[in-house]
Amino acid sequence: MKYEMVAGFETHIELATNTKIFCSCTTQFGGDPNTHCCPICIGLPGTLPKLNKQVIKYAIMAGLATNCEIANISKMDRKNYCYPDLPKAYQISQYDKPLCEHGYVQLSSGKKIRLTRIHIEEDAGKLIHKRGDTYVDYNRGGVPLIEIVSEPDIRSVEEAKEYVEKLQQIMRFIGISDCKMQEGSMRCDVNISVRPEGSDKLGTRTEIKNMNSITFIGRAMEYEFQRQVDLIESGGQVEQQTLRYDDATNTTSSMRGKEDANDYRYFRDPDLVTISVTDEEIDELRKQIPELLFQKAERYVQQFGMNEKDAANISKYRRIAEFFEEASEGVKTPKNVSNFIIGQIFRRLETEDDKEKFDISITAQQLRELVKLIDDGKVKNNLAKSTLEKMLDTGKSVTEFITESDMAGMDEGMLAELCKKAVEANPKAVSDYKAGKVKALKSMVGFVMKESRGKADASAAEAKILELIG
Amino acid sequence: MVTHEDVIAIARLSKLYIPEEELDAMTKAMDDIIKFADTINNASEKGVEFDNINNLSNAFREDEVVPSYDREEILSNANDIDEGHFLVRKRV
């Protein structure tokens, strides 16, 4: 029998606020253990949590960017469980009135992965198990999170990876999180089950906890899919449970049987008042959301005639997209701008992180000046490329490297002179060309270009040389 | 009606131990508490939201960092400390 994978995701994303969700301690990553703490975030009795305004704002932005409905009335609940990473023995989260509901993320195939909800909650502390004891660091305790819960709409590892990448891109683009999976600011729980192909019933699911790499998500899902299929094929039954993925052995193992929602004894947090958001406030936030990257990529294709790959490459990074748009303003050939970015500039930004930061020495205006010189026919492409390299090395403007006389181009006489020189200096190339080696002509044109320091027009030089040796 | 099993289950979730001889009294006490709380149902038909009787909303805080406490103070109530951490017995 053929089986189909059915998967849904719960994705936790740390919000890029300055302070924690219920107190004014810093959210900075790292720091000596228990130095970013106060009585509120270590859960001392008698303290009163107070909600960070920015958390609401960021969570609503996440909802708007993923096509969610935003709730006008929302509240915080206590989720009770006893484990040392929670000093209060409950996590403040949202249960039956989340801030955002009914959204979706669209994949490149056009398929929509529906989002059940996005709610806000506090992160737990970090536990280190050593020497038979547990060491507890509450620096991360109380850092604001959003949890994005998807419907079980994912049918393959490829869809899963694209879904996670899309979420990551969207959240980075609207600037609410850096979504660094390796630092734990984005973590996924994967709910996965199998069913005979064509069936519309859901099988019993297992949940793989705390995945922090897209590669591992793929491997864990493949392993778990196969494990469940083998189990059913051999007459067994899948047990609902929580699993841990071990990347060293590429296997999943049981952490615990799945708790029922009842076990958490959710109830409203009496310390925190209702969250009320007006339609006007939501509209105001909608305006603050920058044009999302896939819409932007589409616009680049239509407006600038870019190919889809280039458009995707440039629109993917917020700072690069802004740089591109600024540099293209009033330019006749935006294609030159994008080529320079993808060519010369990308070569200097090797990692994703480099591109995200986009720390380069020239401004968009400086690039625009250079491209305008090409537009006006004052500078040839080759010269522009080498000049751009020098600009990127030094941060100086184009006029530092190209003088007025360089831009004047070449008059007929000078070009003829140089072509004559090229023919005389390369007798072998001339005879090679006459013997039928077309390439030999290029070497003479190259000579002219070099001698003129890139000022000569290559096609005019070619015509002139042909005339001379014709 | 609250049963012994309910009380044991809730005690387990709360990590409490209830001795056998206290079970009867505890079960009755819990039943009484729930019955008392149930009286609220008689009123809720009138459309009052009991989880927010003051009708308060939006008590927010600005996102501005205030220096955290000294670690010594943070750890001062801990039973056991090592290397700047709270130390607890390992649990699964």
C-alpha cells in the first residue's frame, strides 16, 4: 500500500524586543547565567507581570503578514506544568482567545498552508544537565515568543522545508525576529502522521520536539514517516507521543506520552487584564508592514523586466531590496543595478548572514551615479565593473576613479591609431585570423581595450581592425 | 461529584502527596469548593463576563530596558547554587 505524509507545524519565534514580555529585563542573547533576571521573571510571589506593548505590536504584524484575522479582544492564560525551566510552575500563554487566527502561508506552488493561530507567550529558562544535577539559567525565561500553529496541510518534506523558510523570510522581512535557528530564536515542533494515499482520515500523530535546523527537520520527518509506515505495515499501531530527534544517529526516540490539553489546567491569568485592539490600530500596523518579499519579487519582474531568479535573489533580503530600489531611482537600466548587486557586490557577501546585514562601503546613490554614466554612454561596462570594485574597496565615489577625460570617450582618430597599433603589435593574431581563427580578432580588440583603459567602444574597434586587415 | 481518583490525579499534577487517611476529607473539601464556585453559573446567564469584572484592559509597559538585579540577590532564595546557576535535582 502507498502511504501519504500528513504534517503540521508549531513554530516558536523569539520576538526582537528590547525587554522581556512581562518585565523590563533585557532579552539579549547570552550573558552570564541569571544576570538578566528580576523578581518577576524568576516568579517570586507577590510580583505583578506587566505586558510589553511592543510584543502585541510585533505579534499583530506577524499575523497581518500571514493573512490572519486579528482579534479585537484577547487575553492571557496560565498553562500549568511543573518543570524547573518554569519558576512559577506555569507558563503565561494564550489559550482560547489568541491574538491572531485563520491565516495562511502560500508556497511557490500556489498551495496555501493554513495557520490555525498565532499566540504570544513567555519563553522558559535554560536547563543544563550535568553531574546528575540540573543547572538552571533564567536569562531566557520571560523572553517573548510567538507560537505559530499550522493546520496539518503539509504533505512532503519539500513542502515542510519551504514552509519553514517562508516563515523565516516573512518574519525577518517585517523585522520582528532574526529567526536564527542555530541560536534558538526559531524552533519547530513537527506533528506527523501517515495514512493510506487517497484516505481523508487523519492517522495517530507523533510530535517531534524542538527542531532547530531545516536540514534536520527534513531528515527527522523522513525517518519518522518511514518508522510509522513500517509499524503499520507490520500490523502495529502508532502511539501518540512526544519524540526527540537525535541528529547523530538520525533516529527519533520517545520523550513522554502526549499530555491531554486538560492536564495543563489552563485558566485565565488574573494578574493580566484584557488586551483590546481597535480596527484603527490594526490598520495603522498594516501600513507599517513593508511590501512582503514575494509581492516585491513579482513587482521587480513586472516593473524592471528582471528575470524571476534575480528578482527573488534581490527581494529576499530587506536591506538589499531597499538598496536596489534606491540605486535604481531615475536610472534607465535597472538591470545594470541588479547585475552589479548580484555580481560584484554579492561576491563580497558570502554567507546568508552577510547578505542579511548588507554591510558594504558604498551608498545606493554612489552606485546610481555609476550606472547613470553607463546610461549616458560615458563609461563602458568593463570600465564600470573595475571601477565598482575600486569603489567597494575604498568607499569612494566614481569621480575619484574616472576623470572627465576618461568619460569623453574616444574620437575616431585616436581609435584608428590604437587599432593600427594593435594590428602591428600582434602579427601572429593577424595571420591566425586570416587562417580562419575567428578568436584571434578578439585578442586584438582586447589589446585596444587595454590600451585605452576601457574607454574604446569594443564593436567600433572590431570594425576598424577588420577594415585594417581586411 | 468529586471522587478519590480525581483528587489523586490533581494532586499528582500539582506534585502533592496526599496521605490515604486525608483522602476522604480532601475529597469532601474539594467537592464543597466546586459547588461553591458553581453558584456563579446562576448569575452568568445575565451576560456578565466574570473573568474581567473590572472591565480593565490594556495595562501595557513601554519596551525600555531597566537594569536587572544582581545575581547574588536573584540566587539568594535558592536551596542550592553552583556556578551562578540554581541547582535542582535532575528530573525527566
